[in-house]
Amino acid sequence: MKRILHITGGMNRAGAESMIMTLYRAIDKSRFQFDFLVYTHDHQDFEDEIISLGGRVIHMPSCAGNLGSIKNIRKVIKEYGPYCAIHAATLHNSAFAVLATIGIKGCRRIVHSHSTSNTLNPDFIKHIYNITTRYIIRNLADEYLACGIEAGHYLFGQKLFYKKGIVLNNSVDIDRFYNVSTSDTDVLRKSFGISDQIVIGSVARLNEVKNHKKMLSIASELKKRKVNFLMLFVGKGDLETSLKKETQDRGLTDNIIFTGVRSDINVLMHLFDVFLMPSHFEGNPVTLIESQIAGLPAVISDIITDRIDLGLGLIHRLPLYASDTQWADTITEIKKTPISLESISKAVSAHGYSLSQNISILSALYNK
């Protein structure tokens, strides 16, 4: 059995982490076993499940961008290994994992890009940091993975990714997100006090990139129109306190619910009437694949790659600069229509999001 060290920074419930767990659950653990290095002392949402599957969660609380982490990562590799590969998914910070493996025989360096940017407003120091870490990754990594072509171009460069890169689309367990019982959704409906409201959902970290401020602005427009709606913010993050204050200031406390992190995203997708994602940038968001498998219409910013669209008529794109009126119009005009499991399965496979396809790609990579 080969052991792989995944360096993720954290294994809490979020898009990239959920995708890794989907792959981990499905991969043949008689051939491959995963360990996860996280940059925190905190217990992780997926930690108990990882341990139950035979993996280990290794807590290394030093900062991901600290040069001292090179020494610490190297120590982890030597103490918990041997590893056939490190699989780093911390964007620019993956450079430190790459440097940590120099001279360790038999350990391939796999870097996995999950985004098309790392900040909204990079300053000069951040710009130099990005250039330096890209140079290290491009010259020292053995394998270049990305959740989509745009994410690959961002971290590895268009020429290198075209020549050596591999797109590993974000896979989803179709059965889990398609087959949800009405009794489960009824329980959630009751717990949130939902009757006949339009339910608008967001599943995302509460940070600037996800653009919750735009969602609150759209909510204000809906309330001005006297639309009977609820907006659920599923997730946690640095902006939670300020977003709750803005919700109160806008008089939206009866319309906005902060649910925190949830383990029942598959059920929530069937509770929502519309999925909302006005992000400033994304890689290839797994939640949009999940929402389409659940038959849920989504209104998203046109900055998000069009390759996320499975062709089921569920994705509605708007420019970020579009007015709240335009966003509200689109949200209120959308109607949910049933989509067959056969149609969804074919679309998932045709667009490269099949779990079995991606397990084959990953297994071949680890077997090199």
C-alpha cells in the first residue's frame, strides 16, 4: 500500500476539502492511504471520518507561509512516512511543501491548484511573493493538477499547464446529492421555520471573495419588492460578525439565517429554490456541481468558469457589475423543473465530473 500526504491547511467542510474527501472515500484503500497535514491545532470537521478510514490528521500549527514550515513539513514526512507523494493544495503556499521534499527519495511532488487568484487587492509584497512561489512550484513540482483550466493557468502558467498539466475536475457522489428523501427536507423546513418563502441558499466561507455583501444588497432589493423570501448563509468565516451587523443594519434579520457549518449540504440543496454565488473569483466550485446534481437552479457571477455548466439549463450567469435589480429579477423568475437521474448522470460523465473517471486519473498519478 502506498501512502500519500495531503497538505491542505485544513480539513473543515469547504469546497476543495469536501472534494478531497469524496475522492478519499472512493479510492481503493488497499492500494492507497491518505494522511492530512493541517496548519492548526483545532479539531477538523472531517478528522474523525479520516481516522475511521485509516488515515491520520497531522497538526502542524505553524503558518503556511512561514519559511519555518519547510523544516516542519520535512520533519512530518520523515516521521510519518515513507510517502510515495505529497499532494499540496495550498495554492502559492504549496511552494513550501515542494521545497520540504527536496532530497527525499521516492516522494513525488504534486501541486493542486483550486483557484484563479489568492487575493482581491494584492500589494507589492504579495505580488513578489506570488512571483517567487510560482517560480518554485513551476520548476520543482513533478505533477501539475488543477480543478479547471483557468486554475491551472493561474498557478502554473498557460504554456506549462498545456504541456504537462492535468485537469482533475471536482467529483461529486451523484447518488448522495440526487436521492434525498422529502422527509429529510421536511425536517429542515420545519427547523428553519420555512413555509411558503422562496429559499435562496449560499454555501461558502464567509469571506470577501464569496461576496456576501452583494448577497445582502440583493436581499435588500428583494425586501423592497416585498418578496417573501429567506436567504440561508451556510458556512463560517472571518466576516461573520460584520455580516451579521450589516444584516441587522439593513433590517434583514427576519430574512437572513446564518446556519454555520453543516454536514447535510445534500439535503439543503433540495431545500433551496435558488442557489446564489456572486463570487469575485473561483476555481471550479464543487458546490455548483452538487447543486446541479440536486436539480437546483443557480445564479452566479460570470467571472466563474463556464466549464462548470453541465448543460442542464440550471446555471444563470450575470456580471458582477449588474444591478441588484437585475440579480433580483433573475432570482424571482427562475422556476425549478424536475431533471431525470439519467440526464444528470450523462451530463456529469460527459463533462468530466465522474467520480470513477477521476479516481482512475488520481490512482494512475500515485502509481508513477
